[in-house]
Amino acid sequence: MTLERLPPGRAGLLWLRHRLAVARRGLDLLRHKQVVLAREAERLRYSSSVTREEWRAADAAGRRLLLWAAVVGGAYAVRTARPVGPAVVTPTWITVIGVRCPGDPVVRLPAPDGAGATRSPLVDAAAGDYRRALTAAARHAAMAAAVAAVEAEIATTRQRVHALERRWIPRLEDAAKGVRLQMTELEDSDAVRRRRARRDA
């Protein structure tokens, strides 16, 4: 029911009071949701920065070892270090205060190709670092997506709070004042009519 189809008299006032109570309760819940989401966004931002640093560190270590492997073992040692299959990243999903966002992904890495006897230990160490870098990159991507999802929900919640505070609650309050004023005028005119009726009788 909209304000244009407001019931007349006391029924309208009761309807407006109920709507105001619901709107104020909703506003309180949305403000609480904002606080909880802000805390969660901060936690996710921190996790994202940690996973980014893990990714960078593992990648840098892998690059360093791969460079050493190329210097020591030559280009052939590096070329023989390719994996036998693709890595598979499967996202998982979590819900945070009603926001669906990625959790820690499941990363399945290909098994080493078993040609370790012909490769140098530096190539094997570099491959291990790159495997860690891939896992950290997948985790970082999930955390970054989770941060974006939670921040988008914070923005949406902020808009809802603004709409309730600035538009809906003031409209309901103004309508309630109008209904009370109308009821007061009707009661006053009824009182005047009753006095006249008693005086004329």
C-alpha cells in the first residue's frame, strides 16, 4: 500500500505508525549490517594483501631459481621442466552477511613429470616455487573478488540507509502529522457541532 492509498482516520494513523516502526527497525538493521560489513571488508583487504605478498614472494623466488637453473644447466634444463597437464582451480563460495563471495579456491596442480633425474635440482626448486605462486595467485584472486563483492554490498547498503533516512521515514512522519492534524480538525468540528446541538436543544 502506498501513501496515496492511505486508509482514512485512525486506521491510517495506525498503518503509518506500523510502517514507521518497520522502517526504523530496518534502518537499525542496515546500520548494523554496515558496521559488520565494514569489519569484514577490512579483514578481507588484509587477507588480500597477505595473499598478494605470498604470491609475489613465491613468484620472485621461482624466477630467481629459474634464472640460476638457466645459467647453470642451460636452456635445455629449463625447457624440459614443463608440466604434464594443466592446473585446475575450482572456486568455493561463502556467504558473509548475505553477500555471496569467493572463499579459498581448491587448486589441483599437475603432478611432476617424473623426469627429475635429467633435470637439475634448481629446476625442481623453481617448479616448487611456481606451484606455490600459482596457489597463492588463485587465493589472491579469490580474496580480491571477495573484497569487491563486500564493498559493493556496503555501497548498496549505504544507499538503502540514505533512502530510509532522507526519503521514506520523513515521508511517513509527514503523512502521520497530516493524519493527526486532520483527525484533530475533525474532532474539533465534531465538538463544535455537539455544543451547538446541545445549545439548540
